[in-house]
Amino acid sequence: MEGLRVEFLPPYSPELQPAERLWSLLDEPLVNQSFENIDEIENILAKRCNILNNMQKEIRDLTNYHWLKNC
């Protein structure tokens, strides 16, 4: 891959992958549930994504590391 440099991250580095901190918000309605089919899961996730879209401040607070702004 010309012009690209691959950087490997440590096995567990949530501070380098801020999106990792969002999984608990996304999978909350799925935990300890059983579903009839994939469409049911997709509908629940779509609703949850709409809710998360209105939680921008909370998401920013979870993922906005103070040092990341200076990178």
C-alpha cells in the first residue's frame, strides 16, 4: 500500500479507540434478550441509533479525551 503506514494498536487500548466506549450505550436494549429474527434486532438497533443521535453531549463526554484535541 503505497503512501500508507499501518500502525498496530495494543490489544486493549480504549483511549486510542474512543468508539469502544459507546458499546454499552448501543447494546443496552439487546442485553439478556432473545429475538425471533434478524429484522427484530435491526429494528431495535435502528431505534437505539435514533436515540443516540439525540445524545450528542453524552457521547461527546464519553469519547472526547482532553489530550485528543491536541493531536
